[in-house]
Amino acid sequence: MSASTDQFANPAPLGLMGFGMTTVLLNIHNAGFFPMSAMVLAMGLCYGGAAQIVAGILEFRKGNTFGLTAFVSYGFFWLSLVALIVLPKLGWADATPEGYMGWYLVMWGVFTAWMWVGTWRSNRALQFVFGSLTLLFALLAARDFTGSTLIGTIAGFEGIVCGLSAIYLAMAEVLHAQYHRSILPIGA
């Protein structure tokens, strides 16, 4: 195929699924349903981390600055979060106090709020993913600043909704590509 007729697959569903599935699993933990385990950490490394970074690099090829920035950033968010949990267990670093983690989450919330502004000219589903993620980071930061179990549980349920919304958008985009028409509405 010539360069003018090359068609590349949309990498966004891969990134959205990596984000969505990992977010749901971590927030089932945050909601209090199961303890942190290797399952969440492995998803954070492999699907939430590595797959999103791959999707972001592929968005670069498409010329999509938003997709590149979002997927690579959140891919490295997952890798850094796993490192924050695992490094102290390996004895390679001191554990981060909850108040300091609150600032880590605030910074990710600020970044996410600006990314949410970037969705305002996009579909409603993407706006919801980033809006609910901004709220999630705010709730998680509030949990770490206050030590409130209740806020943490609320954050967990809100995070499940956020992750499910990313999964929905990913599947809407996959089905649209497969059937060449809208199957799941995204509020375009």
C-alpha cells in the first residue's frame, strides 16, 4: 500500500481497556472487597502500564497529541503506582506516608482536570471518563489527607464507575470499527 492509502487500526480501545480494566480492579480493592494482591499489581504493570504506553506511542503515529499524552502519561502512572507499592516491600525505598501520597494524587488530579478540559470538544463518553477520573483523584487525595475509610470506600465505588466507563467507550469504538456503524452510543 502506498503511504496515502495506509490505514492504521485505532489504538484508543487498547489504551482505554488497559486503563479501564486496571482501574476497576484497583477500585474493587479500594471499595473494600479484597486486599491488594499481585493480581492488581500485575495488571498495573502489564495492561494498565505497558499496554497504555504502547497505545500512546501508536497515537503518536496517528498525530493524536491528546491520545499520546493521555495513554503514555497514565501508562506511566500505573508503573509509578506499582513502584510506590513494591519498592518498600523489596527494601529499596521507604514507604510513602499517606499525606505525601495525597500530594501525588493531587498532581495527577490537576493533570487529569486539564485533560478533561481537552475532552470538551469530544464525545460525551470520553468527557465522562476524564471527568470521573478527575473526581476519583480528588477523592483518593482526600482519603490520604484525612485517613477517612469512608472517603476511600466512596472513591472505590466511584473508581469502578470510572473504569467501567472507559471499558464501555473502548468497546463502543471496537464495535464501530467492526460494524462500520454506531452500536453503542457515545454522545458524539
